[in-house]
Amino acid sequence: MKRYLAILALLPLLAMGGRQQGMGPGPGMPASAGGGGGTASYVQSCGYNPNNSTSQTSIACSLTSVAAGDLITVCSTWLTSSQTITVSDGTSTLTNGSAAYDGYSGNTFYGQCAYLLAANSGNKTYTVTFSSGSVYEVIWVEEFHTTSGTWHYATAPSPQVGGYLSPATTNTFTTTGTNQVITMGWEYAYVGASPSGASIGGNTPTLDSTASSAIGSSQNKYYLLNIPVTGGSGSVTFTGSTYWVNLVMAYDAY
């Protein structure tokens, strides 16, 4: 009889799927942490523009207290000739994205970005080394953090378009993640062209004032966080026609 009564006492628990202390949560109960969406955030940036007409083979800028695992993006523009670039933080060699170029008064604008999906921690100097000498090199570096997952390269418009026209618009692209970073930065030939109306996929991006101020008025850097883009482009409008390169890269964390 006692055994029979004990079995009857267990029936309500069995009907609830056997949930007891230390077992999985039931309906309406909080689940344990892990996985999920997460959000991306801007951490810090640097930029350097020596405005140097003398041929150089490298350019660099530094970030302090970089967190391990963060996303690092490094972009550079330069003038005169096609280059093979190598980007390093002194520990790892970054992965290069596709290059952009555009003719300018008998010379050529070039631009290219690179990325490190899991940053090395500490005070880091990021160096772009050119395969041969170039002039008017510019560099900007950005660090982004995610609350969940690890960073992955998503996409970039290819080719990234240049021209003597306005607006400066990349080819269309699509992203699917909601925990993401899309970066955009450009250089153009004529300061008097006055850029405005920066857009990424129809969204107004955030101006990276630190990198933009360090580099100068003809190069502005933007980013868009946690908003997917479907069939959109990166674009900026100039008051007049100008030569330009516009670099857009997208990353997801999951």
C-alpha cells in the first residue's frame, strides 16, 4: 500500500515532464543564458593622415586596451599606383578585403580594408605596409564589441565602385544578421565637394568622429550597428562631381 501511495504522489511530477529542482525550466520559466541575439557596439578608433607627398612604404595608428575577441577593421587609401598591402597588429596578419580604385588627374585613388575577427588584447599598433612606395596614404582603425557569439565576415559590395560623379554609391549588397557591424569610409579628391547625406542601406549611419577628425575633411568614416540591409548600398552625396573611392564592409556575430 505504501508503495502504491508513493507512485500516486509522483504522478503530478510525471505529468509536468519530470521537472524537479536541477532539471530544465518549464513553460513560462526563464531559460539559461547562452546563444541568442546579442548586440554589437563601437568601442574606439584611431586615424592618421600625414598628408605626405613623399613616397612611403607603411602607415600606422594605435589603439589602447584592445579586448581579446573584438572585431578590428583597418582601412587605408592612397594615391598613384596599385599596391599589395599587408596589415598587421604586430602579432597577427589581418585578412584583406577587396580593393577599390578610381582615376584622378592622371593618377589613381586606391583603397582597401582588412579585418581581424578575434582581436589580440592590449595596446596594439596597426600597420599597413605597401608593396612599393605610394603617396598621400591614410589609415583608420576601428574596434567593435559583441555581447554574444564570435565575429564573422559577412559581405562587401564587389567591386566597390569609384567614379567622377555624385553620389558616391557602392554596388548593392544584403546582410542577414541582426548582431552586426557595417563600416563605410571614403576619400574624395576635391575638399570643396562637401559631402552630405551618408546612407547605408537607406539608414543613417553613425559618424565615427574620432577617426574622421584624425584623418581630415575629405575622408569621413561611418558605421551602422545591428540593422540588416537588404539590396541596399553605401552612399554619400557631394555638392559637385569628384573622384572618389567608397569602402563598405559588413560583419556578423553569432
